[in-house]
Amino acid sequence: MPFLFYVDESGSPQLQDRALREQPFLVMAAVGIRMADWWDFEKAFLAFAESIVPRDRWDPLTDPPSPPEIKGASVYKDAAFPEALRNLLRSTRPTIIAVAIDKAAFSLQSAFGDPYTKAYEMLLERVDNWAKERQEHSILVLDSRGRAQDARLRNLHVAFQRRGTSQQPIRWCIEQPFMVTSALTAGVQMADVAAHVIYRAFRDAKRHAERGDDPLKAFQDERFLMVSACLRRSMSGRVWGYGLKLWPEDFLKERWSAIERLCGEYAGRFWASAGEEEEELPF
């Protein structure tokens, strides 16, 4: 059964000094669901939105009334967000794959042109590898960034399909990416939420490291851990490089094994308390 992977990002791709200080990472996340599960996912996301934004605050001019666009940056600190996120992830069981670019380190190299393109290439590789493992074709759905940038990304995507990326051929991600309006697309909003949760973990981890503290603290936040429970894993349970990739990985290299153990232990508890058997999960 083919999968839809909804893609969005958190953090600006800009590399000017102010952007490097205020938004040190670009995180791009893909949230995958079976096409056959689209209606169930849509209903689950509406329930998630209603948990955060009561229905009496939805747009009355649409028929039926619709919730405002859910943005990760807006809901991250909402008191209702953790429980709403837990319910959404347990009911939809998405596959999440994410790539983070350390923009300060990226700005010091010249091999790659811009962080958005590099993030998209690495994300596409990982979605394609996941699809190959499962023998499931996948289609990417992205938030539109405007006609010119959409055309540029479609051309890049087709080039990767025809010639491969710098690392591998692309065989299981089919068609061009579909560009949609995020305000009308639950999957893209979910990708934005996942990307922002992961962005906050990396941003806070780097701040801890710069102060001489243990960056592991940032990954102990339960909002991150809930998202991490849905990250793609290798057959041996590895997350790093499979469901979550940091480029370059220098500042976390020595702590990644501890972060991975933390994520693995939490995922076991998360799905056990939901009554799920690990082998049945889609990632």
C-alpha cells in the first residue's frame, strides 16, 4: 500500500548572522501515513486541533467550520499540547523521518549551496530507503513556498529521480512532490509540529553544549520523546542516520549513543502503555 509523506520545516534556511543566532538549525521533517489511512488521519488531526483550539474558536465562515492552521511554534508551549500530541501519535502511528542542519557549521563549507536543498536531499534519501525496505512506493507532499521555489524544488526532485542524489539512486519515491496549502492540509501541519519539536531539542542541546552543560538534557523533554517514538528505525533499532540525521554531527557525536538509548527506552514504554506490539509498528 503506497504511503504519503508530508514534509515541512522549522527554522529559516537563511545564513545571515542574525538568522544564525536566532534560528541556528533548519529541521525538515516527513510524516508518513498509508494512503488507505488518510481519512482516519484527517479525523484524528481534527480531534488534535480541537484539543488545543476549542471548536467555538474555529472559522465559522467555512462549511463545516474549520480550525485555524496548527503551527508547531504556536502550540509548543500550550498546556494541552503534550496530551493532544500523545493521543494523535498513538491513534495514527505515523512514520517520522527528520533531518537537521547546523547552519553555523553549514555556512563554513562551500560544497553545498544552501541548507534547504541539502536537507531535502538527505530527507529524500531516507524516505526512499525506508520505502525500499518496506517495498512501498511513496509520494511526497510539501507546503508551497511560491511558484518559483516550487518549480525549483520539483526540478531538483526530478533530477534526483533520474540521476540519483550525491549518495544513492532514488527508486521508491515516485512522481513529483505535490505542493499544497498547509492551512488546508493536516499532514503538512503535522510535519510542521514534528519539525518544530525536533528543532527545539537541537537548539536547546546546542545552547547546553555552549554553556558546558550536557546536551542530553534537551532530549529529555517529553514532547521530543513522544515524536522520537515514531522515528524510523533500523532493523537493530538504530535511530541515528535512519529516522533522525544531524549534519554535521560534531557537537553531538559523543552523546548520540546516550540520546539513542533514551529514545529507545521511551519508545518501549510509549507503545507498551498504548497496548501496541513493537513488531506491528509501521517504522
